[in-house]
Amino acid sequence: MENYLTFTVKDNSYAINVSSVLEVLNLSTPTSIPCALPYIEGLIYSRDQGITVLNLRKRFKLEPHEPDKRTKIIVVELKVPNDDGSSSIVLYGLVADSVQDVIQIYDEEKIEDAECAIPKEFIKTILSYDEKPLFILDFEKLFEEYQEWL
């Protein structure tokens, strides 16, 4: 059993392990980063740290969504390997249409396949939750291209 934070993008429900989540913030306007990848919204600051904000709709090549009061930034920690073999913790923000709940998930809830609006490469596992598919994101994969860009 593990705990996951659930959120929506377009019409699908997604989740990430709460052990990677630092906080959920109301949407704020990030400071733009010159020449950034198209899905990088920019930088925000929280707890005296810079956080690169990634727009999930743009990353998944979905149609734009007008942000509203339900639009949130999920701040996650990502372990990034250094050249010397050690690793560093980097903070990223994920813009989601809405954030739902923290739920407990059991291994026996896995399902093989389900209709999804995003590329399968970003999905780690598909689960059945409340008789609907819940897509567990491989959020390290979300940042792979950006890490290479840096």
C-alpha cells in the first residue's frame, strides 16, 4: 500500500507518490526563462527556493486550458545524478487543472490498459480507482528532456 496525490489534467485523473510531493500551491505567474522549452512556464519561488514550473497540458501536447481557482502547482522533489556519482535534489512545479485527494493504493488495483489523453511513455502504472482508470505518472520521465536541455 502506498499513498498518492491525485490530480486532473483534461479529463483524466493522475497520481504521483506523496513521498515526492513537497506542497501544493495556488497558481501564480512564473518569471519566464529565456529560450526555455515550450512547456516550461518559468520560475517561481517558495520557501526561498527557485522552482521550475512545467505545464502538464503543454508537455502532453493537449489543448490549452484557461487557468481558474482550481488550477494548482504541485511542487515535487526529483533526485538528479551529478557527474561525480552523487545526486542533488531539484524542485519542480507541475501545473495541474485541479488537485483532488491523497489516497491509498494497493498493488491488486493495477489494470493492463485504459484510454488516456497523454503518451504512454509518461505513465508508470494504470490503476482502477473508484471504477475509473487512474494513471500513475513517471514524473522523472517528464523532466528527462529538460534535464538534458540544461
